[in-house]
Amino acid sequence: MPGETSRIGRSDGHGASPALALRASHADRDRTVDVLRLAGGDGRLAAAELDERLELALTAPTLGELAELTADLPVVAGVSHGVTVEAKEVIRVDQQGGSFRRDGRWVVPRRVELQSSWADVTLDLTEAVITQDTLHIAMAMCGGTLRLVTGPGVVVNTDAPSVSYGKVKVAPAAEVGVPITLQVELVGSIAHGRVVAQLPRRTFRQWLHRGPA
């Protein structure tokens, strides 16, 4: 409403989740900008308010301030640079030895069918475009490693896989209080290999200042 936009993106910090005080990354700001631009195109935001929110999004230091900018807008999944994208139903990965990696702003499918033998497979979700609330990964692995790089709002469920002489390791969630944006469901089997779900590694600068990953 007129006269109220100056409060958007600024929080007094009282009662906020500790996770919302985490420092925002460039990817976090880009995702918020995408949502705002789509809302402006839909007529949900007037031009002046859109400009104000975009300016705040590009300079917001924390996840909490970014969240406030879209708190009164519908949840939009799969938005990349103002264009709505559709996820593939299935991505099949058949890797025999060597390595396979998917990272950057890739579109997460509804299902990944993974068949690998003594291969290293990495699915990095930190900058991925997420279009639905669940990703099913069906594994048929013999040796090697499946590495999932997660981020705020991503939860990995490892209750279902059948593991023979292997190992499944999931890093504790560091984003308590952040809404869940994606649940990764692991099913299938793994023998003589391992599954590792981890948060992004700290950069040297983050390590030096003990900042969040």
C-alpha cells in the first residue's frame, strides 16, 4: 500500500529465526530478483514498488531481508531471469567409471534415475532452479560416490535405500527455521559405495572470517 513500501526489506530482528540472519549470497539475491520481476510482470507490484524492491534485493545482506521482500507474494518455483521454466520428468544418468557433475543454475527434474559403477556423481543444488517440492533419486549404484550438495531449505531423506557394504552420510541441517523448499527422497540400492549429502564448502574468505557457508 502507498506509504508502506519503505518498511519492506528492513527488519528489527526481534523474534527472527537465527537462520534468517545468515548472510545472503549472489545466488540468493538473483532468485529473489527473479521472483520480483515475475510479480511485476503479473501486475502484482506497481512499477515504483518493483523498482524499490529490486534495489533492496540487490543489496540485502541477509536471507531474512530477502524473505521479507517476497513475503506477500505467491510462492513461485522454477523462475529463471523472469521466465517460468518446466522441469523434465526424468533425467537418466548412466555412468561407468569416471565422474558426472551437474551444478550451476540447472533445472532440477522430478526424478533422477542413477545407474553407476565405480563412478563419482555430484548433484549440486545450491544454485539450481527448483520447480517442485520433491526430487526422487532412484539409485542402482555399485561402488563410487553420489554426492549431494544442498543448501537452505533442502532436506535429504535416506531412510529408503538398500545399502550393502556401503555408507550413507548426511550433514546436519544448518538452516533450522528456514522453510523447506525441496525434499530429496533417495530410493534404490547401493553396494560398496557411499552417498554423501553436504552443505556447500566454505570459501577461503568465509573460513577466514568464520562466516556461513
